[in-house]
Amino acid sequence: MNKLFYALGTLALCAACNQAPKPFVLEGTLKNCRSDYALLVNGIIGLRDTIRIAPDGTFSFQTVLKEPAFAFVSFSQQDAVGTVLTVNGTNNHVEADLNDPASWKVTGDLEKAYPLYTSLSQSLNAHISNPAPTFAAYRTALQHTNDSLLKVAGEIPNEGFHELMRNSFKSSIDMALVTYNDYLTEAGKAPDSDPDYNAYMESIDLNTANDFAYLYLHWLNDCKAGLDSLSYLDMLRTVQTKATDPKARELLTKRLMSEYDQGNDPQLDAVCALAIEMLPDKKDQEEVRQKQTALKGALPGSPAIDCEWTDPQGNTSRLSDLFGTVIYMDVWATWCGPCCAEIPYIEKLVERFKNDGRIRFVSVSVDSNKEAWLKKLETDKPAWKQFLREDFCTLYGISGIPRFILIGRDGKIIDPNAPRPSSDGIISYLEEHMK
């Protein structure tokens, strides 16, 4: 009989252990909601779910998460953004007016966790932003801070929340440690001047192919080539040597080549040849060849790569139609914060040169969402030419925006990476090339 009870108890225990986790539940009511869906996103854990919103602004959503996280809620047709702690087995309710960001409020099982999460995160960030003069001391101080703050997090009786805090703190501290060279640079020290930091960086496994592996490559470049020089050939060679896992090698190579835009690099052909050798996918290889061609075609003195584009009225024209004056071209997108931050400075330049026929200002958007582009133009009402060409960055080998390009009267590129409108000396720079 005892054996029977023991067996039944064991089965019950195993069944409890194998039960699927309870879902994370999020419901709510939104005022002034013009969106029919929202996105629940956390890039670190790969969370990206769609939340359907009823016409009256109500919604009900649930999912089982692979791990707890701090997530963002963004809306399909509005700029509003909310935040939520996503923990399995919790019920959460949102009340918000999307015209008032401060009105976002989450109640439910984790209601008391929100102010605690904010205060603890702020406390950790304060310690992170005050690095010690040595890496060893900084690492020890952050570990002590982590331990003390996690004790406070224990006030919330929810293990999922505790796991979230542990993961969040670890991620923040790991990033602070791997970027300790920022402190060294600000202190006027070499990036490899601290032996403990060097040992920490060299312990990073490139086979993880994560952000730390990527940052290691740039740190090693700074140590060898200097802070003001980038040798993508050396970084690719490091990946080839240290990333023994084929998939990791592929991912790191693709990431390096996605940012590579040094058309004036004397090692351009060698960089592209090595990248092609390290990429197994023929499509990726072809993209490298296209970038190689685009970068060579965008060098100073090269004819500007001509293309067709569309204006806000839907009319098509070509870049070459504008040749005959100096062209200061802004490559941007509505979703790019730094791009939009330059718009007021472009306005000032347009006003400054409005009666000068030697130069014209042009903005070309790479937005895939035409409606978002048109809406932005309707709001800003820019007084200079606007065009849309989604693949413009591919044509010119541009890896990041905003980008400004200066083209001469003869249609040849003067500067493929011209100063931004907000840069000091931009007016004298333009006047010099308008002579």
C-alpha cells in the first residue's frame, strides 16, 4: 500500500512539473485610439506579438512567454508607445489616453512592481554611469549593487518578476562592463590600458555571435588600428580565426558588412573578397558584390548614380534632372530619429540660400511606408524638394542614415559623406563648394 501511495504521489508531482505555464494576460481600454492593432515587442528575447484592438479601443490578449521581459507596446497608426512587464501567469489591465503619454497605467497582479522596477533600474543606471578608475573595482561595485537591489526586488512576491529583474540587471551590467573602454577613452587612456579589462574582453566567445562578440571586434580594432581608424579586413580576419562555428562566422560577417560603407578604403576589394569567401549563401555573396560596386560608384569624382524617384504627388523624375547646380542631398526616413532631428537645421539652410540659384536642397526618403512619409510631409510642410526611393541606400552603398551627399554642377559626387546640417561650419562648407 505504501508503495502505491508513493507511486501515485510521484506521478502527481511529475504531472505538476510538466504542466504548461499559465499565460501572460493583457487587457485594456484605450481612448483616442486610431489604430486597429498594436505590437508587443522586446528585441532581446525575440518577443514580437500583434494585439488586435476593437473599434471602441478595447483589447484582450494573452500569450505564453519563453521568459519574462520589459516590453514596449507600439501602435500601427499612431506615435504613442506604452510599456508593460510581461510575466507568465499574471493578469494585467491597461488604461490610457493615447493623446496623453503620461496617462498610460497598468494595474493588476504586478501593479506594485512598476514603480519598484523604475526606481531600481534608475538606481542601477546611476551606479553604471559612475565607473571606478579600474575595471576590477568597477566590476566589484556593480556586483554589490546588483545583489543589494535584487534583495529589494524581493518585496514583490512573484518569481517571474524576480527573474525579470535578474535578467534585466545582468544585461545592463554586462553591457556596462564590455563598454568600459568608453570610460578609458574619456579618461585619455588607451583601450587596452587596463589588464583586467583586457582579460575580460578576451574571454568573450565569438561563437555566441551576439552584441558582445561584435563589440569585442570593434574594441580589438581600436587597440590595433586606433580610435579614429576602422580596419574591416582585420575584423573579418579575426572572425575567420576565432569564430569556429560556421553559423556564428556567417552572422558576424553579415553584421560587419551591413555597416561597411568605406568606399575610399584602399582595402575595399580585399574586404569584399574575404567576406564573399566567408559567406556560404550565394544571395549574401551577391549583396556584397553589389555593395562593392555601389561604394566604388559613390567615390568623390564619380558620376552620381542616377535613379528614378517619386515626388509626393506621385510624379516620377530622375536625379539627373536636377544636375546643373550644386545638390545637397538628405537621405532619411520617418522612423529615423536622428534624421528627423536634422530637419530644423535643413530648414535654416534652405532659408539661408533661398535666393541663391547655385545650390538646391533635396531630401530622398527610404521609407517603405509611403503613407507615413506623406503624413510627415503634410505635418512639416518642407520648402524644398522631396522624393521617395526605398532602395536608395542600396544604390549608394549606404549602411546608416541620416546621410548627406554633395553633388557638383557636373553631376559628379563631391562628398559622399557630407557634413550634417547641424554641423559647425556647414555654411562655409557649402559656400566653398558653390564657387
